[in-house]
Amino acid sequence: ADTVEDEMEMATVRHRPEALELLEAQSKFTKKELQILYRGFKNECPSGVVNEETFKEIYSQFFPQGDSTTYAHFLFNAFDTDHNGSVSFEDFVMGLSILLRGTVQEKLNWAFNLYDINKDGYITKEEMLDIMKAIYDMMGKCTYPVLKEDAPRQHVETFFQKMDKNKDGVVTIDEFIESCQK
């Protein structure tokens, strides 16, 4: 029975990660940490890549009280840097490396990319509103105090008052970084 399973496993198309040494050089993780991350990643995603549906399923486990589908979609797109519809172990490690151990500048660039939904180099009020609604949905109805229906829009207005320095209706990466660093 083992050999049949082995053959089936070998026949399945798999994504093999780049050499751990290369990932170690590119990320801020040690080889040991990468091995641990890889074990966990392979446990959840035996094929070596995560599609968006699987990503949403995994992410939803962290927010059982709300609907994390939309936010997970935005997050998936931020991790899927080559926009091929899947997140490889390398994509995952590089994103995690920035989020956990990146410089302030790297983290802010990553966050800007998350908010810039259409990747045109600007955050619009519509994009920020989509993100805010997704965050409120994810947190669920059990937030305290109970949120008013227009809370996401008010949040966006406050965000733009602080960030949109030249009042042109969009936030650039420079405006975003400058405001966040203050």
C-alpha cells in the first residue's frame, strides 16, 4: 500500500521551493526557521502552493466570529506578488519576512500594496472603503461597542484627512509613508 501511495504522490504535480539557502539569503529567517515554516506550509498545502479558496479557508479559521472572505482576498493578492493566482512557499516566506522582521519602510510598502487594490500606485477612497468594510466584516457583529453602519466610511474620511496631504483625493506611497511615520 505504501508504494501505491508513493507512486500517487510522485505523480501529483508539485511545486518545489527554491533551495533553502537562497530563501535564507533573501528573507530574514534562519534555515531552521524556514524548515519549520515549510513543514507547516506543506501540512496545510501538500501541493506546495495555495490557491485563493484554500487561503480563504485557512484564514477564516482565525476569525470564526466574522466573515473574512473579502479581507482574505485582498491579503491573498498582496502575498501573490507575481499575480499568477497562487501563493508559493517563496511568496509566503517573503511576505512573512517583511511583516515580521522587515524595516518600517518595508512594512509600510507592503501595507500600501495591500490597500492599493488595483495596483495603480494610488489608494483611493473607494479602495480604502472596500478594505475597511472587509475588516469590519471580518471582525464580525460582536465588536464592542456595536458599530454604526457608516463606521467604515467615517474611518476612511479620517484616514484621508490625515494622509492626503495635497488634497487631490488619492494617497500616494510617499504621502502614506510620511503620514504613517509621524
